Amino acid sequence: MAFVQTAQSARIDLFATLRASIEEFKAARALRQKYKTTVRELARMSDRELADIGINRYDIDSIAEAHVYG
């Protein structure tokens, strides 16, 4: 009887771990998409538009990273 309870407990833990891993993956994927969108939007701007908001083209990646990942 103890073996059955232990096996069921291990199975539940495995599914909980798997579910948590999937949720972490989804969250990381959503952040990555937000990063890519930010980079794409800034890259589409002209040098003049970027200068108006105080950004150099070379800073786009680091600004997008700071914006998304903090």
C-alpha cells in the first residue's frame, strides 16, 4: 500500500513540475516576443526620430533588453 501511495505522489509531483516548466517556458517566450517587438519598432524609426527621443541606433538592443527584462 505504501508503494502505491509513493508512486502516485511521485507521479503528481512529476506532473506539477512539468506544468510549472511549461508555464515558465510560456512566460520566457512572451518576454522574448516583447523584446523582439521592441527592437523591431525602434529599428524601423529613422535616425532623426531616434535622436528626437534620445536614442542612438547602437543602443536599441540594450534599451529593449532593459525595457523588457528590467
